[in-house]
Amino acid sequence: MNSNSAMREIDERTNLTGKSMFELLLFRLGEANGTTKRELFGINVFKVREIMVMPEITAMVNAPPSVMGVANIRGQMIPVINLPLITGCNPTKGLGILLVTEFARTTQAFAVEEVNEIVRLEWKQVLSAEGTGGGLVTSIARLDGNAENTRLAQVLDVEQILRDVFPDQHQSVPEGVVLSATSIPPGAVVLAADDSAVARLMIEQGLKAMSIPFIMTKSGKEAWEKLDALSAEAKQQGKSVKDKVALVLTDLEMPEMDGFTLTRNIKQDSRFSGIPVIIHSSLTGITNESHVRSVGADAYVAKFVAEELGATIRRVLER
């Protein structure tokens, strides 16, 4: 693919976010534990740098059991993670494909059984998987919309997987650590939204370390509904919603309503004028950062370095 067509493809995918849509790469990991069924899994196309036939892998001494080794890909040594092993699937057809991904400042590859297709979805087709027992799954995508027997794809919690595989590289804020504090109006909070349980934990620890009160939500839709309720509460008390919410901190990829849509909704609603929005995402890269600015966000910070998150929050609040 030449650079012009690659840029056109990126622009087209970026424009999808303006319509609350995204593209999901579907793949299979083998037979689900105790069955002969091959379930579909998905990952946002924006996180996938390339898809390739399995190259030669060099096993590393003392690597975690789920790390097959490293592959030399275009001169870069990239760790290869055995995704079926992590999810409890049995790849009876072998591990023939490698998904090279860029995620939260790191590059890693996931070994999978096969890649199926790329589907274009609206975020409202994606429902939270929280409470369904799938600890490594953030959401379920209904691939055929509201059709009775729609195919389902499990969207994996890559943040949780990477933290489990490489705990030293994906640390949360240690208990008792104090980050440089910043003040917000008395009675106000930071309203945060993230669909990943491990990301929520890390954000909570970071905000606690800064002594900032917060309300945590699990999706853009939940954050929007909370904002709406706080606005009504403020009006009843003869206050401004800014007395209740000092700042909104949102992830991008979330079921039902993504962070782009949440940000756009806030910035287009006069009730929330003056409330800053920070996008905190593992979707790194220049394209995403420029699109963040186009929807009106006040800042963008890549996951997850607590000090950088803290510095961004301080900078935005002190403007």
C-alpha cells in the first residue's frame, strides 16, 4: 500500500468517528474451552499496525508462559503473546497469523488462529460485558445490529491482558504515593469514564494520589447520563453545573457511546459551557490526537503514566 492510499484509509477511518462508528477486526482463537465452537473476537482496527503470516519466533529465557518469544519485524524486536493461551482457547488449526498492535505506548504482537474480516459498526451496537463473567472482555459487539440471531464478537480488554502479561511495564500508582495536588472548587468532582476495569482502577489511584474527588463511570453513555443528572441537581439548587463538575476525563473506545461522541455532546451543549474535557486513551498517534482537537477536547493524554495524567489535569484546571 503506498503512503497516499494509506493516508486516505486513515482519514476515512477517522471520519467514521464523526458518525459514532468504528471498524472492528474480527479473528478466531480456536475452540472455546470445553466446546468445539470457534468464537469471534474483535479489536479496533486503529490499534492494529499490520497483519502478517506467522514469522520465525525466538524463544526468550524466563519469558512469561503466555509470551512465545520475540519476532524481528522490520528491524524491531516485538514480543509475541499467545492470545489463545490467555483466553483458554484451543487453536487446533495452529497459530498462523500475527496481529502487530500499537497500544498505550507499546508495540506487541498477538498470535491468533485466523483473521476473518473487518466490520464497520456503530458504537450503539456494542454493549458492555461487565458483570457477565468474562474478565478479559470489555464488551460484546452485535455484528448484525438488532437482528434476532445476530453474530456476536467479544472485544478483548487489551489493557488487562497487557497488565497481566507485563506487570512491570503497566503498573498502577502504588498505595500511599502522593502526586502533586491541584485544587478544584469545593464540592466539585472530576467525572471519569472508562470501560476497562483495570484502567478505572489506575485512574482512581491516580486521582486519589492527587487528592481529587471523582465519580467513575463505565461508558460514555453512563457519563453523559450522570452529567445530565448533575446539571438538573445544580439547577434545582440554584447553582451552575460547573459547581458540580470541574472536569471530564474520558476514554475513547467505550460501548454504547464512545469518547468522541461524549466530548462532542458536552461541547455542543450550552449547559456544560466551560467544563473542560480531557481524552485519556490507548489509541495513540498523530491522527487520533488531531481528531481529538477537532471534536473540541481540551487535552489528550496517552495511557498510562500517572504523572503525565496528573500534569495534564493540573494544566487544564489551572488555565
